[in-house]
Amino acid sequence: YQLLNIPARRVAIFGGTHGNEMSGITLVNLWIKNGKEIQRKGVETKPFITNPRAVEKCTRYVDTDLNRAFTTENLSAPSGDDLPYEVKRAQQINEIFGPKGSPDAYDVIFDLHNTTSNMGCTLILESSKDHFNLQMICPVLLTEHPLLKYSTSRSVAKHPIEVGPQPQGVLRSNIFESMRVCPLTIDGLCCVGLEFPPCSVDVFRVWDKMDYPRDTNGNIIAMVHPNLQDCDWEPLNPGDPMFQMFDGTTVRYEGVGTVYPTFINEAAYYEKQQAFVTTRRETLVAGAIKKA
Amino acid sequence: YQLLNIPARRVAIFGGTHGNEMSGITLVNLWIKNGKEIQRKGVETKPFITNPRAVEKCTRYVDTDLNRAFTTENLSAPSGDDLPYEVKRAQQINEIFGPKGSPDAYDVIFDLHNTTSNMGCTLILESSKDHFNLQMICPVLLTEHPLLKYSTSRSVAKHPIEVGPQPQGVLRSNIFESMRVCPLTIDGLCCVGLEFPPCSVDVFRVWDKMDYPRDTNGNIIAMVHPNLQDCDWEPLNPGDPMFQMFDGTTVRYEGVGTVYPTFINEAAYYEKQQAFVTTRRETLVAGAIKKA
């Protein structure tokens, strides 16, 4: 048995890590006003708006992406007024819900995001060793990668949920409702005496970032190909259409073997030079979970 | 016969009136680089980015909505550095493509917009007397209204095109392609000798603005009902579901008679207190068009 801190004692639910992702913001604000839906006996559940200034402006961030700000460097920087707003905020969040990596950190943080990609409801996992999250029942994107590092908000504790498609600044009832079931997963966390047997789980491990074709000035000169648009999690094989150039020609995928693209045409990733992420499917064995 | 300035001598195509509406921005930038697609004999066609600073930041506007800035007041305001960026820009645009209401104004301005609403390809028309635009072949939204005033960019000349659904900051090939046919409509403008017989056209005339239900602090407490989401241009009858409150209850439409909602759940209209616009269908007679 893998011993984990189950039942979890302290669970945080973050909304507004990106100020224009409305589902999480709306849900967390609802739960701040009335926490009944998320309260469970023996568990402290804390709904929290992580980037209130960006929420107020309905923009992804004010100075820099909060969801990439939780680096060791930022968290240990001497505090001061000259720090970017989101770095200051990351330090505050780390104080309340961390410190990152310490035994005092919250057991679980759900960070509620939405995307313009057609990803459905996705759990994003930072480590293949995270047996708790592997036991969840939705597509799993595994961002563990030797080079690509993210430094996300949820990294303060030990676990985000991404739901799409939904435009930035828009609240759609279908996305809202599928995110609202988040508290149900808390039930799994606080069921004293409940055990989860070991099982195998298919995950999508981040493989590579694919940028849009660009001209020498950095301007994009192609779009995601209509055959690929909205086809998150579906196989992309060598020779399949990938981009449609503005002159009408097709750019095909030339990699080796089948990949599973996701975050296809996410609005916020144009500035990150990313049209989509390729992933590879793999099967992980999730250790059993027994109360510690 | 209604005599119009046909063939048009000068046609402008605007992109980036809202800096996060990517289809028009991308197309206009393409046409600035290579105008072949939009050139027609005897017609001066000018592609133009109207709000370059907002485009650079990928945001709707910098100081104020450019597409509401073309008021007589703004256009006649003494120029100065203290004016909002978009008001200065409106004055410059009015100088180049107007002056608004004068014989020197461009004959036609196509203003390319996209929306998060499921509106398809829509022509927006400011006056029921605009026989030229009535002769076009896509859904027509007529914004002529005794109280609701818009002061849009295209109002400098005499004619916008709105295509959706597409999230802000995203370029989708299907929306891009359906907007790219814009130059075809120029053909109608410059066909010397071509005549259009009179015909009747169904239009959707703006009737009313519907706001989201809000609490006493102005926060929204409901979403567009799933039965209404994406149902732009479809009939909404008294008793039909309109909003879904966060507590799960349904708010029904209580107006008198059938309306046709559009701009349903447009991202940019949350700040304008508008969940959707109701319209009424009516039939207009488009006068014949003959070369002047």
C-alpha cells in the first residue's frame, strides 16, 4: 500500500488564477458566499480567488502569468513594491496554502480553469507518482517532462482541473455544470476507511509543443487545420493535416508515430508560441490508497 | 429607381476595431501585404487596421470601445493628449475615411468583426433605408432603434460584418474562410452596368437588450439557459427558458410575442450589461439599384 494523507484535512479550491476564465471564478465566488456544497465533515475546504485584480479586469493576468509564477526564485525573492503583482500574489498564496513542499502545505488544491480548446473535462497532473490523482475518473494530462516546466498555482499543494471549450470572458452553463461536480471528488478524499485498490490508468504524457508557422517577423502565417481543430485527444498520425497556411496549402504532421494533440488553439497560448501540445498515451499503475 | 453611388469608387476594409477579434485582423494584415484578392478595376480598396494598440495587446480596446466612439461629440472634440486613445483614433479615421456624413466619405466600409455568439455570418445594418446592403445575401441585423445608439467605426462611411462563434484571441479556420469571401461582395459594388431589381428582404430589427439577472452588488447570478445558448436567430416564445440561476432554477421569457435573440453570450457584452439582444423579424423592400 502507498500511504497518503487520506483522509485529507485541508482542501483548497482556487478560481481566477486566470482572470478571464469565468467558470472557476463564478463557482468559487458562489462557494465563498455559501459553502454548503463543498463542506464535508472533518475537512476544511477553502474556496479562494487567487488573482482578484485580473478577475476585476477580466484579463488573464496583470503583470505576468500567475500560473507560471510559483518558481523557487519568485517565492524566495525579497518582497517589495517593485515585484510584479502576480509574484507578490504567489508569495501570499504560498504563505497561506504552502509553503510549497512543506508538511504544512494544504493536502489538495483544486485549481479550476477553462480553455478555448475542445478538451472536455481534464485533470492535469504534474507527477506520475501522484497516485491519489491517478485514481480520478477523467482524462489525465501528465505534464511531467524533463525540460518543460510550468510552476503553477496548484504546485503549492499536491494537485488542476481544466474544462473546455469556453471562450475567455464567457460563462457557459454546460462548462459550469461539469466543473460544479468538483466537490464530489472531495468525497473521495474524506471517506475515512475507504480504500482504493491498485489499478492501471491511461494518461496522456506531454511530449512536445507545436508552434504556428510564422514569418521572419514572428507573425503567424497559418491556422490550425480544420481537420485538427476541436480534435483534442484524437490520434494525429504522420502525414495528417496539421496547419492550413493562409495561402491555402496544407502543412502535415511529420513526427514519428502517433501523438494525441491537446490544448489545440487555446487563446492564451498564442503569446506562448504554442498552437497545441502533443502527448503520448501511456499506462500508469496507480498504487492502492489506504488511509494513513 | 433608387440612385446610389454605384459603382463604388472607394471601399475600405477595417480589421482590429476590436483588438482581440482575430479573423478580421489577420485578413486585413494579409491584404495589406498583398492586396490582389481585394483589388478590382476602377475601385480603390483600402485594407486598414483601426486600433493597432489594442491589436498589439490582443485586447478589445485600450481606453474605451472604439466601436462606440464615433459620436459627433468625440469627432468634434479639440484634439489633445488628454483624449482617450480610441477617441484620438476615431478622429484620425474620420479624417481619412470621412468626414462622417460628407460627400467626401468613402462609399463603403466593411468592418470585420467576430463574436463568441453562434451568429453565423451576419451583416449589421444601421438604417432600413440602406438599399445597397439590403441586397446582400446573409442574415441582416438592423440596429436602427429610437433609443439605442451605437456610434460605430463603419458609421464613418455607409456600411460591418460579424461572424461567429469564435473566442476572443483565437483564429479559427472556418470563421476565417467565411470572412474571406468579403471581397466577393466588392464585385457587386463595381459591376458597372449591373442592375439589381427591387426585392423584399427579411431582417431582424433590434428590439430590446436583456441583461443577466444580478444581485444588489451588480454581480450576475445566472447564466444563459442551455436551451437558449447557441440558438441565435431562433424563435424565443413567452414561457421559454431564458436563464439558469446558479441555484438551478429557470427564468423564463415573459415578453409579449415571439422574439429572435442574437448576440447570445457575447464575451464583450458582460460589461455592457447585456446577455443577449432580442430582435423582431420584419420584411423590408429593397429598392432597385442602378448605376448613378
